[in-house]
Amino acid sequence: MAQKTYAGKTVDVNEEGYFTDPSQWTKEIAVEIAKEEGIVLTDQHFAIIEFLRKKFLAGETLSIRSINHSGVLDVKTFYQLFPGAPLKKATKIGGIPKPVSCI
Amino acid sequence: MKQLLILGAGTGGTIMANKMRKKLSSDEWSITILDKSKTHYYQPGFLFIPFGYYTRKNITKPVRNFIKGKIDLINNEVEKISPDENKVLLKDGTSLSYDILIIATGTQISPQDTPGLKGELWQKKVFDFYTIEGSEALATFFKNWKGGNLVINIADNPIKCPVAPLEFSFFADEFFTKKGIREKVTINYVTPLSGAFTKPKASKLLGSLLEKKNINLIPDFFLGEVDNSNCKIIDFGGREVLFDCLVTIPLHTGDPAVAKSGLGDEFGFVKIDKNTLQSVIKENVFAIGDAGNTPASKAGSVAHFQADTLEKNIVSYIEKKPLSASFDGHSNCFIETGYEKGILIDFNYTTEPLPGTFPLPVIGPMFLLKESRLNHYGKLFFKWIYWNILLPGRFLPISDKMSMSGKKIDRN
């Protein structure tokens, strides 16, 4: 298993850079990962990251369409906040595994 | 007399009604099954209709044919479930009480949830093949189509039968080749996934088949809207794909009654334990097949395998014992690849589709994760098995649990 250091803390990540232990995540770490992705985090970013983390930790499946039901923002805004591949970027920055479709 | 009520007489509901009737004494338990339709559709057959391989009459039978003996069949529609009162309210204002409820209301397409999808081009240039009406309209359209840009697009997951859109693409390649206009038809497979399929090994094999058949793969595309005036689909990030014919697999939702009842997730799928299939909200409620939110394929084989688990767990529940039977996510799909060939895949929650033979090691006779003629005939023969063995709840010598027997594990 690979390790990376963010904000002075060493965390466990997989070969694609996704956290393998979501409990190692902090907001300070998120800011540094976001920097690597070229994103400056705002309160809106953190709100959707919290939503995704909560859903993941409850064992629920993460999907783009569930964003519209988040009560935080809609999918279009989600794309603006994390351009290109929002779910992949947001989960990476949010310290949770990359969502895999379960079919 | 106690009441077992089953909502939905599709694959899962019908199998459960027949299984439970054999299991529960008719002196103690009455079984009622309800469906709004009087017709049972062999849903895997929808895929074959656009290409003229089947017509409606090849894939329909009366629901009544499969509900026999001491089972009450009601032709009506559910308005709302009241889990706190153990009651189901019907559209005509009457209600049914239950001691145990099995929700088997399946999933349905929801094109109205994507802006422009059910617009002016609906069933003119935009078609689905997940309903009988859609697949028939597409059959008529394909008969006279002179070619152009064919786009097959999955709006987002989960969808019913996740391999069907791939099979559709393979069939389209064969169909237009045989029609002599393949060079005039560009086939584009536009998917929210990062590849042809979700699981790595199957994705690689299916991806190479797309390439071989000259089908363009456009990945990571989440459908945002359909522009009817310019004939294009646009994703949430602004990417556009032009079409002359759009074959859409729209967003899927559960039954609206589930959403209203408080038993479902945000898409109306019943929240159940992925192993016991019991509602996580109300203990005398269970769900089977597409109606549930288990992270398994929404496919008939899953409903069939789940039925064995559910049968045991409902008996345990009645006897006030722990629900010890556990569904492992087993799914088994024949994938039509065109030209009378097919691939068979077999997997569960934790094991991806692997190569090998099925159901027996070495002798098979089916090959896993490999094209063969026998897999194609297996799929065609499955229709007979479905009507005659599966729905009546008869024994089929395929284990409900996924087996590693015959599978080859790549150590690299």
C-alpha cells in the first residue's frame, strides 16, 4: 500500500491516490489534495464533500444522479465545482474510495 | 388466517408466490399477489424486438398462467403502502391488510426526469427498448431507416439488465451489416461508465469487442439534457454528441408507491439489507429483485437467486428465528454478441466475472467470459426455462450461491 503526506500527516492511499482509510481525512488534507487537482475549496465544495462522506460511511452507493437529491447543490453546479469528472475528484479530495458501479 | 401479500407479479413476485405456497400451510396462511398488468412480459425479449427477431406475441403470456392453486390474484394498482398500519391502499380506494409484505414492484424507466428526453422527437428519433411500446416503435423505425448516426446512451446507473445496451449495440452492427447499410450507420456507445462495463476483466473483453465491431465508445458521459431542435445529447459538463437516432436507456426509478410509503431510498428503491433482503425500516417487509436497493444487478437472474434466500428468511421470520440465509449478490447473464454468438458471465458482490466453464469445471458446457455459439443458444433456450421452471418456482440445478468451481483465477 502506498502512503502520501498531506498537511504534515501521512495517509494510506491506493495506486490511484484514493484514501483506503477515510478516518485519516481532515479538512486541511482536503485543501492540499484539491490543490493537486487545481481546485481551491470553498464552503460549497465542503458541503458536498460532507454529503458524499456521510453517504459513503452509511454504506450507500454514490452516484451523479444522487447529487440532485443532496439538498446541497444540483449536478450542474457539481460539475462547475469539480470540472471534468466531479464524482471522481470530489471523492478523492473527500478522502473516500473511488465509487465503483455495482452492476 | 394470516396474510402474505406480494406486490408485483413479475419475475420475483411470481416465483415467491409459488415458492411460498409450497412452503406455507394453506390452513394458516393465505397468499395474495397483486399486479396492475394482466400480461406477463418476458423482459429479456424486449432487446430482440427492434431487430425483428421476436414480436410481442413471442414474449407475452397471461399473468394468470403462472399463478395457480390457492393464491389470490388481484388486478389492481397500488396507491400507497402504510407500513405502520400493515396495510396497502389501492388506486380504487380499497385496501389490503398483511402480516408479511413482499415488494416486487420492479423498476421503471423515467425519461421525464431528463430535460428534453421525452420531447418532440420521442418515438420519432428518440426511442427506448425497455418497454414493449418502445421496442416496437424502434422495430418500425429501423425497417425504413436509411442510416446515419446511431447513438446508444445510458443516462445513469442503476439500470435494468446492465448488459442489454451492449447487446443492443452488437445486434445493431449485425442487423445493419446484413441489411447492407452498415457503412452508412455510425454506432456510438455513450456511457456514464469509464469503460464498456463495470468489472475490469469483463470490461476489457467487451471493450475489445466494441472496437472489433467498429462501435465508438464514449465514456464518462452523464446525460444532462436532450436538444431536440439540434438532435444532440449534452452531458452535465457540456459535452455534446449528435444523433440521427437516439436509443436511450433513461434513468430508472422504483415504483412511485414505494417512494410515497417511506420505505425507499431517493430513487424509490426499497431499502433492504443486501444479505437478508429484509426492509431496514420495517421488519415484516421484504423486497426482491429490481424493487430493492441491493448493490447487485437489476436482472431476472438476481431475482431468481434472491428467491431462495427470501424463502428461507421468511420462514425463519414466521418461526421467530434469526434470518440466517444470506444473498451473496449472485448474478448470471448471457450477453448476446451478434452473429449467433454469446458470452456468459457469473459473479457476485465480491467476485468479478472470471473466465472458465459453467456450471461444471472443464466440461462446462458453457464458457465463461468467452464468445461461443452455445452461449447464444443457451440464451434462447432460457426463455423456455423461464416460463416452465423459473416462474412456477420449480427446482433448477444451478446454485443460488455463486460457485468458484470452474472459474480460472488470474494470479497476475
